Amino acid sequence: MLNFTAMRRAFVLFLLFLGISWPLAGVDAQTISTPLAGTPTPEAGLPALSVAFPARGETLRGEIPVTGAISLPGFTYWELAFAYAEDPTNTWFLLLRGDQPVSGEIFRWHTAAIADGEYRLRLRVFFAEGLQDVLVTGLRVRNYTVDTPTPSPTATFTRTPAHTLPPRLPTATMAPTRTIFPSVTPLPPNPLSLPTSTIGLQFAKGALLTLAAFLIFGALLALGRKFRNQ
């Protein structure tokens, strides 16, 4: 009886061990790959020469993985470079050069090392008889600034019903105040000025004296003529 109980326990433990170890066997046979957080995974079936990320018009901050594919047959080497969006000299700055095919991550671009602005990214492959390019435009580097959203010109406005305001109480009208200015202090009389009455009296005296002088002068002329005629 005791041996049968021990055998049954051993059989149950064997079944538990077999049930736990069976799922783990499938995990050990697989290759587990955990992508880097924030890294875009290249899509399957990319063209032989392509840039999957960043895409046109992308806003870039910090460390950016440049992904794509370089698998054209017969190429000599390839170059990854960037340039300012508005540059009349068309100057390109080299990021990386290689001579092996790539599928997936091509380069880690530290955008904090350059000034914020608009940029272009170019992947160029060289052949013995020429070259081939992939150009990504409209890239915005924003490590130290923030884009200001542009309001949409087609925005629609919803009219809300007007609220009825309570009647306003009449306000008291303030009566205009009259400002009284102090009267002007009269000036002291001028000792050299003559009153109007004195001027009129003097004028009349002068006129009388002049008239008397004319009368006397006329009388003298008349007497003189009388004596000459005698």
C-alpha cells in the first residue's frame, strides 16, 4: 500500500514537470528580437534603394535612426549626407559612407549637434558608370524650438444665441461745475496819462485860440488896407 502511494505521487510530479517544460521548449527554439523603443521598423519589400525613415515633412528631435535599403547590384559605394533646405550653394555635409548593402538601420543621426531649421537628406549610390539618389525634403529639426501651429483658413464658427442682459439702471448725470477764476487786480493809475475830459478841454481851448488868432489877423489886414487907401 505504501509503495503504491509513492509511485502515484512520483507519477503526478512527472506529469507536472512535463507540462511545465513543454511550452518552454518552443521558446528556446525561436530567436527573440526586441526592437529599440521609438525606432521605426523598415517595412518588408522596400525598394532596392530607399529611405523609409525619416519621411518627408518629419519633425526630428534628438537621436534619429535613418532606416532604408541599399541593395542595388553592382554599386561601388554609397553616401548619406544632409544639407540646408534653402542653400544657393547646394553644399552637402557627409554623415556616413559605406560599400556594403544595407537593409534596415543605416545611420544614427544626432540632430542636437546642428541648429534648428529646415533640412534635406540624401542617400546617393555610386556606380562605375554613374550614380543614383534618394532625396528626402522638408525635414524640420526642432531640438530647441517648437513649431507654432498655423490656424486653418477654412475654420467654421458656430453662432451662439445672444444672452439677454438685464436692464441697466439710469446713471446719475453730474451737473457741470462752474469754475470761478479770481478777478484781475486793476493796475495803479499812470501819473503821466491824462483823463479824457482834460484832453477834450485842452482841444477846445486850442481851437478857440486858433480862431481868435485868425480873427485878430483878419482885423489887422483890414486896418492896413484902410490906411493905405486914405
